[in-house]
Amino acid sequence: MAYRHHWALFYQLKSQLSQCQICQAVPRLHHWPLTVTMMLHGISTANAMTQLKREGLKNLYRGILPPLCQKTISTSIMFGMFDQYGKLLRYYHPQLSDGTTMALAATLAGCTEAILCPFERIQTVLQDKKFHGKYKNSLHIAQDLWKFGVREYYRGMVSILLRNGPSNILFFGLRTDIKERLPDPGQAWWGHIITDFVSGAFLGAFISTVMYPINVIKAHQQCQVGGPFQTMRGTFWHIYHARGSRFSRLFSGAHVNYTRALVSWGIINASYEMLHKLFYS
């Protein structure tokens, strides 16, 4: 009964956290078309905005459904499965250190998140301008990819795994330390919300910037429909040479990305901590 009660609380928390994604979806909606464009083409913010303006308002939010669904579900999986994997590891492998348990649970949660790869795949294809005249919406591209087999939905899977695992380790490993280094909020409930927001915002901006080149590689892998699968190494060198052999150009659009992450991850972290205390205290 206690075990079932624990899972009931977990699903309650997951449901409430999903609802909170509506708040952080606003900054995401305003930035993600711009970010994807800059990832794919390695152009400046001004040029990306000019391109989006030229393509028209009807194409600005093409594929809006996949990122909304993916972000809501993946965040719930990230927090929920990290907690569950941590409990399982402590139960079956109590000899592991706290740091090892945290790193393994974070990596496993990241691997679980990767099952949502098709959402990112469809989003990237719909946002790439070369497919604007070919695909109408998310359902259209999903149906067309089916003829290539299930594997086609998971292009860029290795890139996603290499992004999710380290990202989760950094997030769960550092967020408590960062919060403890912030000024003591005292007993005020709003003080804890602010410190949770600040720690989540800092980590979100930092991690999204560090992992940005992997996202660029992933986007280039996923904007291809059919044909051979490209390795991360091959894709990296292709992008590197295409952008004038300058590594810094792999970070084109990173400033837009970390601005979005600053707001969205601050909201996510503060919401999670508030709901966790509400349901588990």
C-alpha cells in the first residue's frame, strides 16, 4: 500500500509539473523558430529574423505541436525518472556512493527521455525551409517518415543520448550546491521560490550553452529525410568546414538559446521544488 501511495504521489506531481510547462512554453514559443534557423544555417540573429520574416507568419510556427508535447513530457520524465532510478539504485546497490548513484540515475533518466526523439525529429524537419513546400503539418511528416521504417524517426538518437546524460548529471549534480551558495532566503516562502528560480535559470543557461554544438549536430542530422545515416563525427566536420573552419560558428544562435533557457529552466526548477514540497512533505 505504501508503495502504491508513493507512485500515486509521483504521478500527481508529474501531472502538476506538466501543467506548469504552460508557463515556460511562452518564452519557448517566441524563441525556438529563431534558434532552429540559426542552428541549421549558422547565420546571425539579424539574418535569421530577416529569413523568418521573408518566409512569412504562416511558416513561423510550423511544427509547433512537437516541441510543446516533447518539452512537457520530457521534463516530467527527467525529474520523475531521476527520482525513481535513484531509489532503485539505492535499494539494489546500497554500496554505491551518493555521487555515483546521482550520476547513474541522471544518465538513465536522460536515456529514458530519448524515447521522445521523434518529436524533435519532426520539429526539425518542419522548421527547415527546404521542406516548407513538401510537408503540411506534423501528421504529414510522421506519415511520410513511416515508409522509411521506425529507424527513420530516430535520426540523431546518439546525439540526443550524448546531450541528455551529461546535461542531467550537471543539472542534478550542481543545482543544490548553487542554491546553497545563494543568499539565505530565510523562512519566507517566496524567498525559496526566487532562489530555486535563480539556480535553475543559471544552470539552464550554462548547460544549454555547453551542449549547444551537440544540438547543432543533432539538428543537421535530423533535417535529412531518407538516405544513409550520418555519424556525429562526419556531421561535425561537415558543419565545421561549411562554416569557414571556425569552431566559434558552431555557437551561432547560442545567445538566443540561453536566453530562452534562462527563463524556462528557472520556471521549471522553481515549479518542481514547490510541487515536490507540496506533495511529499
